[in-house]
Amino acid sequence: MRKPVLTAFAAVLFAFSLDSAPVAAQGTGAVSQPPTLAEIQRMMDSATTTDPEIERYLPRWRINEADLKIKLATYFKVLGYPVSETDSMIVTATFPDPESGQQDILAIRAGNSASLTGGQKIRQEVGEALYNKILDRNYAHSIIEPAIPLTEDGATRIPTVLYPSTARQFVAVSAFRQAVQLGTTGARLEHQLGTDEIGYHFWSSGQGKAMLHYPIIRLSNPDLRAAGVPDILTIMLGAAYRMTFGGPDDDFLGGAILPRKLNGNIGAKAVAHIEYRLPQANDIGFMLHSEVPFNKLEGYDQVNLSNGGVVAFTEPYTVRSSGQPSSFVDAAYMLRTVAQGGVFWETWLNDYEHFFRISLGTSYQEVVRGALATEDGKPITYADAEERIDKLRAATGVAYLNLIHPTEMEDWIFAKVEYLNQSGFPFGISAQLANRNLLLDGFIPLIPNWLFIQAKFSTPVLRDNPAPWEQESFFMVSPILRFKLD
């Protein structure tokens, strides 16, 4: 028994074209229920005419063979239509059967008014031989691309809350991330606050990133893209910059949000993120992320940070000759190189309603320790608070002291688990371990598809105390506004 999906779809379009208004049950005024798929299929099978509006969505081709056009023109003239062999002649057929490939002719139209519709009628009128010749298309012809039908949206799928599944123009805004998509290429412009890759979200990393997201190898199946399945190969390229806000002196929202202790790199950094999914496996992929500074604070260098925004803390300073702390400096910590790589496995369940992803890999990050310094590049040292006030007035920059980077196995571990529910009430949660930091992330809808709320929480783990540039825990919550413009 033939039950091709596309034939059924054409049948639905045909059935709705028969009468767009609801039918009232006689004597009761009640509106009848829509026909079942079986009833629609029977109507399609018994139909003797088709609506030209419906035909735009079906397989069609234009006859270019002169001899065949002469035969058809002669036939239409017998019926009384003023048709000549120079008129356009278009054939409309059913969708091919997925098993046998068989099709039937639904209509032959010539010129502006001549038409012959209904498969059985066409067979009887033109004869079996001519009917099969027209259907075989072993003659000069040109295909007419079908129109794209307007269909009801299925379940809303959002691969992430900040990305649309299908949209020409899209904007998403939150305190963590802002994304803009223009056009159908899948390219997006993004701006991020924080470095979630190593557990420092919002301003806790001291840096922001502006990037271009672009799919190099796109999924060829639009249905999979609409279901939230990512493209095969995607890249993100951009730059990271140092924030000058979010320090202890800013007192944002009355101190409701903890200030940052970490600074971004002294200069800009090149950022690259690549994800590749194996087409053969379809659920295994690889990820690489890197943030490489254009210039570094190292050796006995000193950099002028006249635009301010440097967060520094009083720490003991050891004179190398004595080996004992003899004074104090105002130390500043700056995030420098970040590199991360791993393999991930992802899967979808229940018609792409549930998404799971597990990632494992390694992570590397560098933090530079510097000190407020004078013009000669020497750290400003002082013995007590009174002397500190006077000496810091002469500070013109930051001098390099030392570099902090992974030294133990726990420093290198990267692991992440993600779950996304893509139903009519979409929500997502994730847990990540990297840089000995646990990062929890989650969002839920307040007004589905338009307004969400997202929360992130991070805390150092696998050690007794946080690093000097880390809070014991850092929590931030933000609304997310999504605008699908087209």
C-alpha cells in the first residue's frame, strides 16, 4: 500500500483548498471536526480536478519538445481552445512514490485558459501511449521549482537560548551575552562578558569578547537545523579586551553583585573557537578554544595602564636578596593565555525534544601576577599604610612579577555535562569542571520564546582555598530577551 509522506502532504494542501471555511453540522450550528488523514487521502484519490494554487507546490515541468506541443495543441483546438504550438504547456504531477518512483499526471495546462485535469480523464482523452510519453519526460523539458508552502510551526527548538533555530533576523540580549543574526547564512555577531571556558562568568574574568560565529559546513537538511541540531563545522573568531569596570570601587547595585578581583590581559587577545562533528558518527565531535594575547607582560616589563580599571590587592613582597617579606606591594592579577580542547558526545531523544552532551578534555590557563609600578618599571614597595598612600600616587603602570599556570593534574581537567529540553517549555542546565572551578549554568522561560531568566554560579573546587583573584563563590542572574524579527 502506498503511503508516501509527500503525497499525504500534497493531499493536505489540496483538501484545505477545497473549502477554507469550517463546515457547520446541519441543524445544530456546531463546527465539524477536521477530516482525518485517511479521509484526506480518499479525497485526493477520488479528485478529478486540481486547484492551480495547489499545483504550485507539486512537481511541474514545462514541455519544450516541438512535436509534442503540436500534438497537444491539436488536441486542445478540437476542444475549442485557441491554442497554438508556441503557447506555454505545463504538466503537473503527483509526488513520486518513495518505493516505486511512480507518478501520475494531475493536469496539463496550455496558454492562459486551456486545461485538462484529473489523472483518469487525461488517460482517456489523450490515450495511454501519449500519457506515458508525457509522464516519462524523455523529451526536451524544463523543471519548474515548486513553491515553498506555508505550514504550521512545529515544536519550538532552540539549540541554545541565545540562538534561533530558524530565523532570518534574530537578536538576543542578556548581561552575559548578546547575539545578532542577520540573513540566512547562519552567521552571528556576538559579544560575551566573562570566560566561561575556565569557570569565570560575567565580569569575574575581567575581560569581554567580541566574535563572529560562522558555519563553515552547514547541515544540508533544514529539518535537522530547525530541530536544533548544530552544523557540522563551525568557527568563532574575534578578540578579547580588558574590562575597566566591575571593580570594588564601582559598587554596582549597592554591592549586590560581587566585584571582580581578576583583570583582563594588558592588551587585546585573538580568540578562536572551532567545533567539528563527524558526519559519519553524527553524535561525536571535537572542540578547540584558544585565547592568545597580541602582547604579553613578562620578564621585567612594565606597561602603562593610564585608562585605569586595574584591581589590585595589598600583598607581602619578598626581596630576593633576603628571601624574607620585607615590604608590601599592590599586586594585580591578569588573565593571559587560555587554551582548551576536547571530544564530546551528544544525542537527541524523543523527536529532538531532549538534548544531552558530555565533553571531556584538557584546559590550560595563565594568570600573570604584576604590581603597580613607577615609570622606571620597578614595583612600588612600602612598609605601612601611610607610606602606601604617598607612594601609590606615583604609580603609572603595572610591572611583571611572576606567571601562574597549571602545575598539577587537577589543573588540566576539563569536563562538562549539558541537558537541554526543547519542548514547548524549553529549559537548560549544565555543569562544568575546568581550572579547578565548578560552573553551574541554567535558564528557564518566563514568557516562552521571548523572555527567559538565566543564572550562573561558580566556585573553586579540588583545593582548600580560592586563588587570590577568585571569590569563594560568584553568582549572577540575568533576564534574556529574544527577538525573532523574521
